[in-house]
Amino acid sequence: MNIILLGPPGSGKGTQGEILARRTGILRVSTGDVLRDAVARGTDLGRRARSYMDQGLLVPDEVIIGLLADVLASAAAARGVIMDGFPRTVKQAEAVDELLEQRGRKVDVVLLLVVPDDELERRILGRAAQAGRTDDNLDALRRRLAAYREQTEPLVDFYRRRGNLVEIPAVGSIPEIAERVRAGVGR
């Protein structure tokens, strides 16, 4: 089963992706984790990614998609993947479709974690206080939300038109949300 988790920053994609991966035994793929792993292993794509990262630039789609292709070709992904925060654009979604199609697979379900902005702010500020993350502040959140709305929200309609989008109310306790995610996946 191939699952995509969508949602704004602070919606719980990482937390729910980890819970879902443990529950299903399906590999969770986070773009950041894949980038850091490729850089640490010194792969060709990792070296290319690092050159962008070292300059503070976004890693281009072609590199990210190449890394995802490597993951999808791995034995660990044989049962499927949970894509956490990727794709972020319609162009990336089309590339994911192509990669999966080459393997006779498809995106089975897209879970959209829905959280009101005031709750996102509360979570981000709480995460900043707890984890000491300097990138978790209201100004950064507002910039990230603007980027999400501009680049990623079009994916909602893209997947809704395909009929595989499930909206998950992502407010409440972590176990309550995890149960809604489980029901959304059908497992």
C-alpha cells in the first residue's frame, strides 16, 4: 500500500507517519530523512543534494525524485511506502505517479491532516519551547503556511479529483488522531 500524508506544518504528519508505519509495517519515507541518509552515505545523489544544502538552497525536484526512485526500488519498500510531506507540488505528484507506475503500483490513499491555524500556532510554539527549535516561531510558521498554501494545497484538489483523498480531523490527542488515520487507511 502506498500512502501520502499531506498537511500544513505542525499538522502531525511526522508523528502520525511514525505511528502508521509501526502499525502497518510499511516503510515511512520522509524527504529530510532520505536526504540526510544519502548525504551520509556519500551517494552520487547525496553529493548533489549536499551541494545545494550547503548553499542554503532547496534541493531540486530531479534530485529528490531520484532519491525517491532509489527508495521505491529497495526491498524495504516492497510492501509500499508512507510518504511523509512528499510530494509537495503537483509536478512532484506526477513524478511519484510515474515512479510507482513503473513498478506496477499506484498511490492508494492520500490522508490530509486538517488542523485550524490557531491550533497549528499552539503546536509550533509548544514544539519550539519543548525542543528548542529556532525555526519554530510565529513568523517562520506564517511563511511556511504561505508556502504550503501556494505550493501544496493544489495537491488537495489533484487527489480529490482522483477520489483517493481522505480528510482526517487532526485535532485531539495523538492516539485519537492515530485512530482516525487508521480508519482512513482502512487498517
